[in-house]
Amino acid sequence: MERSDFLKLSSLGFLGLYSCGIAGSTTKKRRLGIQLYTIREAVSKNPERALEKIASLGFTDLEIYGYDGNFFGKNRNEFQSILNNTGLKVVSSHHQTGVIGEGKGTLRNNWKKSVEDLKFIGSEYMVCSYLVPKERTIENYKNLPVILSQSAEITQQAGIQFCYHNHDFEFEKLTDDQLIYDFLLENTPSDLVKMELDLYWITKAGFDPLHYFDKYPGRFPLWHVKDMHSKTKHFEEVGNGSIDFKKIFEFRKKAGLKYWFVEQDSSDKDIFESVNMSKKYIDNNSFFLK
């Protein structure tokens, strides 16, 4: 560890975790996940150093983003070595549709190769993460269930579960009597296409996660856990906002929850400080860990 990193970790209270070693932080076999988009600036500068910091905080599971034939500029063997060295596991990976643009690693561009590479590093889930604004047309929404289902058939063959991740725009109306989100749920096979429910975005849109757990039980194996300021609606550290995580987690079994990931899209603090604040709140509230 370089001296600058030593001082940074020490000042934020991370050094005890780091000095015990990465393995020492997971001696109780508890899993704790994070969406790497949270620390995207650090990842873009030095993926290995960024993952070392995440591991030193006690995180064990990753949801990654940005696969484009490589993983953050590393081929799959190189990235697997980083995972092995840090003790981290990739549980899930985010991918765009590729309907707009020709980027690699999308659902519409050499998807089989993406699945092969994610299978190689041990990912259990692959997720359609986001629709760019130009995709958000009635025609594209109506075509989306076919794209999702076709992509899911390929991931299923590799033993990987496919999911769709929401933002707030999916809770707009597709027709007078149906939301986009409900349309996707009702027009994709429940075994092939599951949902990664972002608790911030559904709450910001004004809808209750529990309603969807009741209506579509078992359909939500992945969650994004991030908080929201009650007035500004800005992103907050977990526990610093207005979302009632205790109530939501009481229904984890009905939802079908398997994994959840801390995520914070932006912060007015050093992002690692924010991540540590979220982790401390999680550690102090047992309902997250049941």
C-alpha cells in the first residue's frame, strides 16, 4: 500500500479492516455487495486499486458495468486475476440494449460473447441496465419484451439469470391503463426475465415496492439499496435519507431476493467516505443481514 492510500484509509477508519487482511473482513461468511458504478471515477483511474479499497471496506460481492469486450480495460484473464487477488466475486453485470449505438457488450451486439466472458468470471446474473433517452419511445418499449426474452434465453443456456433494472421513467404510462414497468413484467416470461429493483428510483417515481412484491412475487432477486433525501430527492448514504429499508426488507422472501447491492450515483463527499457511511449503517441494522 502506498503512503497516500495508508493515510486516506486511516483517516476514514478503514485501516483496521485493511490490516486484518481482506479475508479477515469476511470471516463470518457474510456477503455484502456494491455496484461499482458508485466508485466509477476510481475504477477508471486504476481498477485494481479501486477494488482493493472496496475489499478493504468489507465488501465481498460486485455488480459491474461497462463490459465492452474487456473489463475496465482488462481481458477476462487479467480481470479474473484482480478478483482472485482481492477476494471479490462478480455476482452481476450491467449491459445496455444496443438498440441505439453500436457499443460492444450490449444485448444486440455479440451477446453470446458477452455471456461467455461473464460466465468465465463467475457471474450469476446479467442485467439490462438502462435505456438511453432516444430509446424511450412507444415503439421501442413495445419491442423491448422480445429483446429481453431473446437475451435471457442465451443467458439461461449458460446458467446465468437475466434481469431488467429500472429507473423512474419505467413508471410512466405506456397506455392510459398500463405503466411501462407493468407492461415489461406482464409480457416477459417470469422464469427468464427477472427484475433488479432499484429502491431509490421506484420510490422517487412515487410507487411502493411492496405493491410489486405482492403482485409479482418471486420476480425480484436483485435490489439496488440507495437512499433519497426527503425534500431534494438527491441521492443519500444508506440510512441518511427517507426510504424505509426495514419495512421493505421484511418482504425480502416474497420478493425473491437473492442479492442486493449498495449504490450511490453521486455524493457531496468523497465517495469512499459515503460508501463507508452506508456500510456502517448496514452493519448496525440487523434487518439487512437476515
